[in-house]
Amino acid sequence: MSYSIHIGNAEIESGFEDGEFYASWSVRTHKEEDAPNFEGDDMTGNSNGRHPGYGQWADFLKEVDMYDLFLNRDDESSLMYRHPGCHPLKEEHLDRFKEALTKLEDKDKRPAGLDKRYIENPCVNIEDETHSYDKVRLIWLIWWTEWALKNCKYPAISNS
């Protein structure tokens, strides 16, 4: 199982189904030509969507000390408190993402990206990775959050 995480403008989806009205907020897939794009990260490409496995995302958040910011089930201000859900993004979130990248760069000197061996064989287990995929995720969070704060009426992060 995996998340579908998108950053951009929150929009209301509504309708009538099975005799019931429904309404919810979400962020649609969007691409920007100048968005960061890393070799081997084809699912994301230059879009505002990522699709990590539940465990992969939780492990990443723990590694970069942002688990509570995203997945704290006791705090409604947590970015992914509801699943599925949609949460407004603010400058303070961008600051946390930048701080996490700075801390990671201080302790991990590998470049952002995917190890070529993984690109060639996604099922291989690599213990001595040459690149940092955590940096890829943080760069993506920063770039799209900056873009959303600058360009969107309702900057948000959604997950489904």
C-alpha cells in the first residue's frame, strides 16, 4: 500500500453518489517544467505528486525528524493527520523542510538521487548506496511547497 501525496492548490471535490452528498478537499496532479527531476524517479518526474509506500514514508520522516509534523495521530495540525486528507501549507512548514535538508546535508555528504544499481534493478537491496533518496524527497517537498505558497490561492498538501 502507498500514499498518493500532492502539493499545490486545494480544490473542493463534491458530488452525489449512492444517494449521499459528499465533499472533500484535494490537490490535483500538476507538472512544472522546471521542477526538480531525478534520474530513476520516473513516477514523480517533474510533478507535484509522490507515491511512497506507507513504511517508506514513515521511515523517511523518522530519519529526517519530521514524523510528528506529518503523522502525529494525536495532533490535528499534523500534515497527514487525516488519511485521506488535505492540509493547508504555511511558511513554517517550508522552514521545517529546509531545516531538515540542512541537517541531512551536514551528516550525509552523498548527492541527492537514486543509486544507479537500484535504477537498473529496483528489487535489489543495496547497503552502500551512492546517493541519498531522502534528499530527493526533501528537495521535492521544498520546491513544491515554495511553488504552492507563491502560486496557489489555497496552498496545501493532500494524501490519499
